[in-house]
Amino acid sequence: MVRQRDRWAEWLAERRFGGDPEVRAELLEKLGRTRDRVLDNVHQLEGRTLLDVGCGDGLIAFGALERGAAEVVFSDISADLLEACRELATELGVLGRCRFLLAPADELSDVADSSVDAVTTRSVLIYVRRKQDAFAEFFRVLRPGGRVSVWEPINRFGSGFRTSESFWGYETSGLDAVIDKLDAVFAGLQPDDDPMLDFDERDLLELAERAGFTELHLELRADVEPMQPRSWQTFLHTSGNPKLPTLAEAMDRALTPAERRLLAERLAPAVEAGRGTHRLALASLWAVKP
Ligand SMILES: C[S@@+](CC[C@H](N)C(=O)[O-])C[C@H]1O[C@@H](n2cnc3c(N)ncnc32)[C@H](O)[C@@H]1O
């Protein structure tokens, strides 16, 4: 019997792409650029030790190995993802330079004080409620002069624009009852005090400064732009993050067959024509331990 991967592994491997190879290729290309930025912000890696917190399928960690890091600690709460990284490290012949650690970002006690030169984390703090404790751990494990590089989406940026007149950036006036039912599914799983929505870029800076970092740099990139046209099928089968259902799953859960048809009739043409507004904000923070 094939064992189901955990939700983190399943999302990274499949659900974020909606089963669409083109979307997958596009997203992975974008993520390659993000990986480079995250690693540029820790500067020198040759011969150094890096801890990647919430390593996922190894985007940042394998990038660090390519840049000549002597040792990389892959840490995550997903045993499936750590196993996948271990397999890939074996295939690539770099296993001897890797350590694997099953641990949450806010409890890294298996990493000794002042033992790593760099800490990276991308799109992980959005899942961590105790963010101050996570920054305290990053500070503790870094050597003096070591750097942390954090990259997080600021999901609050887009969420303020959620109304019953629009759904995920598409105009849906007149469909209020249907949209309210769908919103209830998503808001029930991810209320406004969810760790994904309870911070912005200034909080990240403050959390890092409070943890003890003395040199800090923050960049925010915010974009509001027309949606790209997308395939309705891909849209239906994509999930925004590992904790959420796809739109198709949420529709099955909350809507009657007639409501599903009504929504598809209105939304599918807008999605396929790119008639909507996309809002995205990304924060990158890097800081030095004195
Ligand atoms: C969106 S993925 C990002 C993966 C990887 N950092 C990347 O850039 O591709 C989020 C990752 O965070 C991990 N994660 C979720 N909650 C966590 C926590 N509390 N502590 C550490 N990792 C966590 C998940 O298992 C998943 O691998």
C-alpha cells in the first residue's frame, strides 16, 4: 500500500502547482531567484555551516551546498520532507555534508549555542505562532558575526481586501451568499489571528531586534497588478498553502451543485481571461549577531 505523504510534503510536491506542469516550471524558476536572494543575504558560505529552518524539499539548503557550504543542517517538522532531502542528498553525493533535524523553528535545542554561521528560513514563520521564540533560537545558535536571512510573504497585505464583492481578487458582486459560504470554509481554517496573518514586515524587524540582533536590514516588495490569465482547472485544484483545501474541495464541502455551477459560470471566464487584481507582498530581512 502506498503511504500518503504528510500535508507539508504533499503540498510542496503537488498541491501548490494544481497538477499543472507549466505552473510548476514557472514557480520553480521564480523560487530559484528567491533562493539566490536568501543566500546572497547571508554572504560568505564557502566552508561555513548553515542551518535552514523549515527546509521543505531543500530549496535553500541544497543551494547552500552548491555554494560550497561545509555543512548544512536541514531542519523541519515534516519527517517526510527530511527523508526526501536525505534521499536527494544521497543521490547528489553530498550526504556527508548534511545533518537532518526534526524540530520546530521555535525549539532547536539539538543545535548547540553559537554553532552555525548562517540561519535561513523561507516561508516558514507564517506557520509559527511563537515567532519571538523562533528568533531567539536563531540568535542563540548563531556564532557572533553570523547572519540570519528570512524571507516571508506578508499575507495581511492581500487579506484586507477580502469582501463579499470579490473573491481572491476577482469581482463576484451578486454572488454574496455563495462567496460567504466559501469564505466561511477558509476563514474557519485560517482565522485572522492565524500565525499566517498575525504579523507584517515591521513585526519581523522588531522580533529580530528584540532577539538581540544589532545590524538589521529589511526590504519589502509589494505588488498590485492585473492577474495573469490562468487555466480554470489549475485554479480549481491549487491550494494556497498546506493547511487549506483546494477551491474544488472547498466548493464540494460548502456549496450545493447549483451554487457550484453558478460560481464556475461567473469565475471561470474571469480566471481564464485574467480579469482580476493580484496583491502580493514579500519581506526579506537579514541581520547580524553582534
Ligand atoms: C512553504 S514550505 C517552505 C519550504 C522551504 N523553506 C522552501 O523555501 O521551499 C513551509 C515549510 O515549513 C515547514 N514548517 C511548518 N511549520 C513549521 C514549524 N513550526 N517549524 C519548522 N518548520 C515548519 C513545513 O514542513 C514546510 O516544509
